[in-house]
Amino acid sequence: YYQCTGTTNGTYSAYHVYITANLRSGNRIGTGGAANLIFNGVDSINIANATITQHNAGIYSSSMTFSTQSMDNSQNLNGLNANGKLSVYGTTFTNQAKDGKFIFNAGQATFENTNFNGGSYQFSGDRLNFSNNNQFNSGSFEISAKNASFNNANFNNSASFNFNNSSATTSFMGGFTNANSNLQIAGNAVFGNSTNGSQNTANFNNTGSVNIAGNATFDNVVFNSPTNTSVKGQVTLNNITLKNLNAPLSFGDGTITFSAHSVINIGEAITNGNPITLVSSSKEIEYNNAFSKNLWQLINYQGHGASSEKLVSSVGNGVYDVVYSFNNQTYNFQEVFSPNSISIRRLGVSMVFDYVDMEKSDHLYYQNALGFMTYMPNSYNNNLGNANNTIYYYDNSIDFYASGKTLFTKAEFSQTFTGQNSAIVFGAKSIWTSAS
């Protein structure tokens, strides 16, 4: 559609619509040539190996709508045909127009090997399925379908997603990769593989953020990084593997519960005696009654269940000394089940610490005044980084000297040291740095 000014409005409606060629609007060089087009297939729309582009139209915006609405006897569109099917394969949608939109409203919609580049995308209807190899390269995506599913979802960093149907369930089957995108999910979400034969095959990698207002379920999921996921409702864990022990599994305000006979498999080798928090919750964890008082059965180590256990303490939900034996090796652990966390510590091996010299110049305001060995530390908060298992030390004699706060001096500071198994030490460096 090429015209000098204005916008073309048009509707194509038939029982079946097929699009297999290039489809373009806009004049690409100036103002004009915009189009608002509707393609309606009552029973089906098939789009295959097409290139659909909304070119620049200057001050005008363009839109294309693909729908499966019913027609009455007068050929008027009068509501969604819930059995209508929209099938998109091998197609690229590109928007260069001002406020350009692509709108998809179908009873059942499937996208495969499809690229989305720029603009606004709106998806509504009953069932929405992104099956394989879809690339959400850029743009904003608004999904209000009653049920949406993604197979091996891959969200890139220049796109935003809003799942705005609070009564919907969105399923992310197989692997889930979110590279810096912000996903807002108003309803419920399911991650992983629900079939029992697919245990621990769905990799979860989230360097962006996911916010879920409803409930979330993780079935047979491998967590390779921190979750970066906030859940308002209930979080159900069923057979999960942890491959990154640097941060505990946590989900914001969500209440964590475990399915019957679920396991937490520790996929990473533990070589030192540092305590590790596996799961952390701001609310009390709901341990399924199927475990009764044998919560040690919840944890597997490198795919193996415990061969023996001993109850050490009944404080909280129990402290157990547990033995794992496999491949002619024996591994001894202590497992602690607290109301708000689950932690583990390997027994019989030394703890390993990192050390931070707080007397280095980047941690001090100045070192010498009027001939005195003088320290005025900079304010410091180790909670900004990974603070676990770290010794912060001052090894020399420390004199604090200041004549009050001026333009050139300061007379106040604050240092905060938090983190599991971390400490601040004044003197006796050699004792602490060689201690286990």
C-alpha cells in the first residue's frame, strides 16, 4: 500500500485465509502510506514463510489484525470463533511505523519458527502456543489469552512482556531462558516438564526478572543460576536440581511447598565444609505430609538418595546427619530443615574462606596524620556482593584520629558485614587465615 498521505483502512474476511508472500504497508521514505488492515478467517488463517512489514509512514501509525471471528448471515463479524485456528510458520513480522501494532485474536493460535522485530504485539483468544524456535527480538508483547504455552522459551534483552490475564495459566515447557527481559505475569505460571520421564531436563536460566502475581509450579527443572523470580502466591517444587549453590533458591513473598515424593537434587559437587543454604523463604516452608518426619529423604546428592541417616536434633523441622554412598565413595552431610530455609554442610572436610584486607587504600580514607599510624575507614557494606564465607580483617594496631568533619577530613563511618559464616577480625590474622 503506497499513497502520499493518510491511512488506508481495509478488511479481508473469508472462511479460510492463506498468506504465503510478502505483505507491506507504509512508503518507507516519508509521511503517508499507513494502513490498518484486518485479515479474518472464520475457520482458519494460515501464514507460512511470509515477510510481513509495516514500514515507516511518518506521523501515521499502522496496524494489522489476524483473527478468527464468526460471520453472521449478513457477513458481519460478531465474536470469536473458539474453534478457529491461526497457524503461523517460518514468518517474520517487522515494524518500523510509529506506534505500529500486530494484533492476533484467535480461538487457537500456534506460532513456529517465527521472528518478531519491533513494535507492539497483542495476543488474545482461548489458546496460544509458541511451539519451537520463535525469536522475540524486540518490541513489546501483551498476552491476554486464556491459556498460553511456550516450548523452550528464549526471551531476548530488548523485548518486554506483559501477561495481563489474571485468570490465565502460562506454561513454559522445556528450557526457559530469559536474558535481561522483564516478564510480568498476572496469573499462574508452570515451568519445566510435567511428564515423569522427563526428570531434570528443563534448564532454567534467568538473568532478567520474572514477577508472578499468582501461583508458580516448577516440574523437573534444573536451576543453573539465581531464580530472579518473585511470586506472590504459592510456589510448588517437584523434582528440581540445583547446579548453582552460590545463592539459595528463593521466590520473594511466595509460600514454598513440595509435591509428594519430590526431591531436591544437588547437581554440583560440594568439596568444602562451608554451610550452604539451598532454599530460603520469607514465609514458612510447607513440607508435604508425605515426608512425615523423614525430611532427609527430600535431598539427593548428585542424583543419589541417602543410604543412612541419624536425627541429631528435633529443633525446627529437624537436623539430620546423612550418608550418601555411590561410586565407591562415601559423603557425610548435615542437613538442617528450618521453618524458613533448608541448608546443608559437608562433614569431615575443612571450611574454605575468602579474605579481604580492610587496610588496603581503597578501604581507608587516610593512613597517616601528624606522624601517627592513623585509620579512618571508608563506609562499607558487604551485603552488596557475595559475602558468604569471608573474613574481613584489620591486622595492624589501629589509631583513630580526626579533628572533626571538614572539607578535607571526615569523622564518621559505618561498616556492615553480613553473610553466612563471615566475620570482621581485628588482629590475629595468622590464626584466622589458617583456621578451618
